[in-house]
Amino acid sequence: MNNENTLGRINVLPLGWQKFSAGNNTHKLDSANSLPEILFITSFPPRECGIATYSQDLIKALKNKFSYSFKISICPLESDSEKHIYQEPIKYVLNADVSEDFIKLAKSINNDDNIKMVMIQHEFGLLKKAFYFEHFLKLLNKPAVIAFHTVLPRPNEALKTSVKNIVNLCESVIVMTHISAGILTTDYEVTDDKITIIPHGTHLVPHSDKDFLKAKYNVSGRRVLSTFGLLSSGKSIETTLEAMTEIIKDNDDVLFLIIGKTHPSVAKEEGEKYRNFLENKVESLQLQNYVRFINHYLTLSDLLDYLQLTDIYLFTSKDPNQAVSGTFSYAISCGCPIISTPIPHAREVLKNGAGIIVDFKNSGQLSAAVINLLGDEALLKEISSNGLHSMAHTAWENAAIAHALLFENISEGEIHLNYKIPAINLDYVKKLTTHFGMIQFSIINQPDIGSGYTLDDNARALVAMCQHYELTQEAEDLKYIEIYLNFIRYCLQEDGSFLNYVDKDGVFTQQNYENNLADSNGRAIWALGYLISLSESLPQEMVFEAGKTIDSTLANLLEIHSTRAMAFIIKGLYYRSSVQHSVQDMLLITRLSNRLVQMYKHEAEPEWSWFESYLTYGNSILPEAMLCAWLATGEPIYKQTAKTSFDFLLSKIFTEKSIKVISNQGWLHKGEEENRVKIGGEQPIDITYTILALNKFYAVFKDESYKNKSKIAFDWFLGNNHLHQIIYNPCTGGCYDGLEESYINLNQGAESTVSYLMARLTLEKASRSNQKLENPEKLYLKFNRQSHLV
């Protein structure tokens, strides 16, 4: 992807990459041994260093994100003084102090036919003997990718020559910031098309309750400042200690946590000299009640807890050349407002109100910034939110996608990416649900009860939970099915129509009288009909109430003329007719379907096979409804219209390897197909409607292209979209609200979350039944539909 600001043709991932190739999503190999292998050369745990942790997190993310795509093996970097016993399988070990080890490793890699690529995590302190390393790269006959964790500006000639040699011997160079990329191009004369920017990964976190975490870690009632990482004098923590004397004057509840043990390399050379210095300073400044040392190498879980309970995170490194900081990244991803010194990473990330920058070793600026933030709760929340949004694309899942796309491109056909389907997770659906119904919106991943409830969301939730119960027969599902069913009944009015908007207190809002509620009414019929279709397994009182509710609406249904509302009604009545034959239902299906056919005939042209003169939202439900009408009635025109219109729609939203549904930033109008340039505005619900329709069409036509497109469409949630970023959040079980031109809407509301769940359950049912879905001809005969009803 071109970076039009300053870096020419540098690839910026995962914010988008023109060289993207999704590969063959159905590609599978007989065994893991036959997969192309990527060897990681890196420091690795139990070695305690940032790059070891980074590599472990990246490898874990790659394995979690992709299956049947590639195999990863590990070659830890060691030295004469640093050797370890590893818990994970290790293929080779490289002693970076021994020249012969480099030669032996290169020969081993060259002779191993399984290894197709080498991924090297580079740090000058790990690969001190540059000549050995350059010689290794010259011997290597497999493509190598190198990630520079440090890029030093203004190099002397020896360093410049060494780095240029390394770059020339590698297929691609990864850096983590635009600033580092700029230094490579200007100071080292590296061609920008060889550079790929992949930001340092961050962990998705559930954003647990801060008061709960403070109680858990014995800091209740304190406003917490923190910093973390392996201690060394370069972190300049004394800057904060000197600032604390001013901070506590008006903020007696402040506590500063210094989290992390002394860096092992520092400990070997000077012991605990720096920690002792800090402890003495705490005493001399009389800060014993305001500073606490957490002298441990924390587990990831504990670390993320500490960061989530932090009110302000302080990063005071005094090294202006520190290109990137993992500790800094993790803090922002946990929602910490950041005050930082101006390392390149901070200058790049803390823009547009995402944090505050102070000068190196300037305790006066630091204290003023902390005092200002502690006195402005609204500003704290704003900086936290801005930081979360600025770092969203850096989740480890997105870093894994970016690396995998690069590997795929370099492999020249050896690697084919196959996204791993996540396990089904109802946690966030349940989090959104109260005893009354499903809450409409969320702020990030915290349900916003102030947004109230809608019939739309509860109808979709009823379908999703019925899908889950159909697959699992889990008794707890019945509680949620009852909640959503009761909400739909609550919205039913005396005249047989439904209202849609309900506030947090159960009061119908003014929005109901300002908006067209036809689609909401249609969704309710769909949901109720779907519940009734499972009458053999659900409690009969639920089935009875759903049927009674539909019957209350029948007199009004022909008064509805909204295209999509009619389609939802057809679907709902079709599902009911699959288990309960009703002449009235059949007449309604026929009347509504005939209207859609007439609309289709009026608008259709040789190059435009559609019901309207434009494609807007929820398009797939129209051909799916026509197919349902055919399954219910056997009328051939419904089947023909369904097939022709659906294939037309698919031609507009699918490429060979990806999907791009119609954007709410601009509909697609007849005659303007070539002008479709709007990027972004893609909604999860449109992907789900497409998957539901593809599933139904595959059941009828047994066309493998429909099944393949279902997987491609689902991969949109997992990262196969124009930003190459996840839409589904595997940490929470929620789904982000939309894919925009350059960012993801991080709020995880009801519509998007339930949409993802419906799509996931549809794939699950297809997988479990081995694609043996209903035979439409047998279904037609079973219910003895008579064509004279049409």
C-alpha cells in the first residue's frame, strides 16, 4: 500500500496492502508435516527480554489465526553466557557468539526441504557480531524476512554498510513505525518497496471493572500511576519519583507502581544497583506511602490486570533512539491514558489526543501533566478512548494477519492462507442481555444501558439463540430464548403491529413515531416463525406464544409494502409452514412473493437483475425470501427469480477471494456500477444476511460456489477485508460495529454481535451435517403444496 505522506511505496500493514492474496480458502494438506515451514530465529522464553516475549506472542497469534497454512518452527538465539531449557519444541539453537554455529545453521536450513522461509527478529544486542550474521545470510538459499526492532538514525559508515548488506540479503524488512521506515530510506538508502510496516502487537483485553481489580491487587481507594518493564537505568524512573513530590501535594490518594524485575543482563553486570538507587530515592523523598515496587516478572494475565487498574501510565525512557516499546503498546491497549517522553513510537501513536508527551528527564512537565489529568476525569476518559482507537489495528490478531500476508506473498504460491474458525462463544451476547431484553449499543465492550432496547435486536437474538439451541440443546439457552420472545410480545400493540424502540425503563420512545417500523415488524415475524420451526425440541408453551403472536399480526401484513419487510415476513411464514400447514400463511406468502416478482419484472434489465433500481442494505434477504417462497409453494417463477437475482447480487459484492458488501456510504445505483468507489461503511449484518442466503441456496442448488463463498464471506469477520483487520473480537465474543475506510468501529453492539453469531452458527450447522441439508423437492412433497394456491 502506498503511504502518500512521506514514505512512497512502503507497505503499511495491517492497515491495508495492495499485494494481498487470500489464497485458496479450501486448501488443506494431509498432515502438518507437509505444510510449508517458516523458521523463526529469535530470542525466546524462558529468556527474559522484550523480543522473546514479542516472538512468543506473535507465534501464538499466527497459530491461533490460521490453520492448514504453514508450520512454524523455532531457533532460539543464545550466547556463551545465556543458555536456556525451553518448554516449547525447538528445532535448532544458534549461539550468536560462535561463527561456526551460523555456518552449521545455514547448511541445516538449506538441506531441509520443509523450510520455505526464515523469519529473523533482529536486535543489535542479540546479534552483536554483524559479520557472522551477514555471512549466515549469504550462505542461506531460502528467502529471509528480517524485523528490525531498533533502527538507529545517523549511522556511521560501518553501521550503515552493515545494515544495507543485511537488507540486500533479505527478501523483506519489517519495522514497527513510520519513523523507523523513514530512517531506513533516508539514512540507509533502503528502497521503500522493500519495507513493510507492521506495528508492535497488543493484546485484546476484556476491560474488566477497575474497582474490582484494584481490590484484587490491594490498591483500593488509590489513584494508580504505573510503569512496567525490565528495570534498567534507561527507563529513568527517577524522573517520576522527583515529580511525585509535587503530585502528592494535592493528590494524597496517588500510588505509583513500579512493575517489573531488573533486566537479567543488567543484573549480571551490576546486580540490583539501579533498583537500590530508586529505593533510596523513595526514602530520601519520603514517598514510602506513595510508591510500591512489584519486583516480579509477571504472568501476562497479571500484567494486563495491573494495566487495566492503572489510572495513568507513565513512560519515561531517556533514550531518544528507542524505536518502539512493547510496554507502551500494551498500556494503551488496556485503556491507560499515557504520558510519555518523545521516543519515535510515542510521537507517532500519541497524536490527535491519544496521549501527552513531555520532554526527557523533565520532572516538572511530568508532574504538571499528571496533576492536570488527575483533575479532569472527562479528559482522562477522552485520552483513554482515543488511545484505544489509535491502537486497535495493532492487536496481535492483526499483526498475525499482516505477517501471514507477507509470508504468502514472498512464498510465490507455496503458502495458502486458511483462516481458523473461532470456537462459538456466547459470553458477550449474554453480557448484553438483561432480564428484560438485549441492550442496543455498547461503548467499546461495555453495554450501554442508556441506549435502551430494540425489537430489531431482540428478534435477531431470538433467531441466534434458537440456532444455538438447535445445535447444542443446552438448557440455559431456553432462558435467553424466553427473554427475547417475551420482549417481542412486549412490543406487540393492540392493533397487531409492533413498536421497535424501548428505553432502559421499558418505556416506548418517541423514535417509534418518527421512523418507519415496517422492517422491524418483518424481523419479528421472521424470528417468531424460526422459533416455531423448532417446535419438536422447544417447550410447547414457547411455540404456542410465538404462534399466537404471529396470528395477532396476520390481518396487517398485507398493509406492509417495504421490500425487505415483505421478505422477512415471507421467511417467517415459510419457517412456520415447515411444521404447521396453514392456508392463510400460504396465501400471504403467495401475495407478498408476487409483489416482489412484479417489482423484479419492473426493474430487471439484461445488465440489472434486481428488484429495485439500486442495491442498498440487507440485499441478500430478497432472493433468499424468494427461494423460501418456492420451497413453500413450488411456484417455478419464485425459484427462477431467486436464482437470477442472487447471482446478480453476488457478482456485485464478491471477487474471487473476498467480499465487499454494499457500503452505507453510498448505494449502488443502476447504470452507475462502474462508479462504485466508496470504501468502508460495511456492516456485519450484511455479511451475515449473505451467509444465510448462501447457505439456503447451497441447500437447494448444491452449487459448490455458494459453499465456497460462505467461507469467503465469513473470513471477512476474521480479517479478509480491505483493512486486513479482525471484525470479530475473540477476547470478548463480541463483534465490532463496522468496517470503515481506514478504521474499525470498536463499539460492540447488539446488531453486530448477534449478526456474527448467526453467521458462525450457520457455518457450524453446515459443518456438522456435512453439508447434507434439506432436499427441497422432498420438502415440497412433504407439505403437499398445491400450485393452484399461487
